[in-house]
Amino acid sequence: MVFGPSDTLERMSKVILEASAPQYHYSVNNADKTSVNIMVYEEHNKLMNSSISVTLLLHYTGTSIRADVISTGGRMGFRGSNPEGETPLNEAVTDYILDYGKRFGLTVQDVSEK
């Protein structure tokens, strides 16, 4: 969950979309000023014969944004390891959300399911 001023939160989806260039994007804007943005990122590594896709779901409620990062696919190899020096795609997406929150003074909280 990301909390902060509503205009900064509303701009967050647009900034992430422009900066990260997902392969697929779907957006729904409701009449009550809430919105849902779905961004799908895909990465294929021919050398390792693997692909990873990460879906980022941003649900803006007017007072907060719920960001869900869902990762599918994986690496073949020893315990699904990544090549040395390569950042996993889901961590790159999460790091961008955290960086945006830090730059604009937003409060980012981890919410766990019970």
C-alpha cells in the first residue's frame, strides 16, 4: 500500500508506465475517480531457455494505491538461480515503486494477508 497526497498518487501509474515500458497495459478509470492499471512485463532469456512475466496491478482508491506484483514463470537451472549480476524482474518493478515513493515522500507499507 502506498499513501500520500492524492495528486501524487494519481500520477504514480502514469509515471511508472512511461518509465518502465511494459509489454502490455490495460487501464480502467471509474466515474468516482478511482482507477485500476494493469501492466505486464515479460523477459525471455534464450541462453537459459526461460521466460519470466511480472504483472503489476495498481489500484488507486483516491487516498491510497494498492500495488500487487505477481510473478510467473521461472529460470531453469540450479534451484531457479539467476545469472550473476542480473536483477530479477519482480525486484526491479518493486524497486521502482519504492523509489517513486521515496522521491515524492510517500508512505509505503507492506500489507500481509491473514
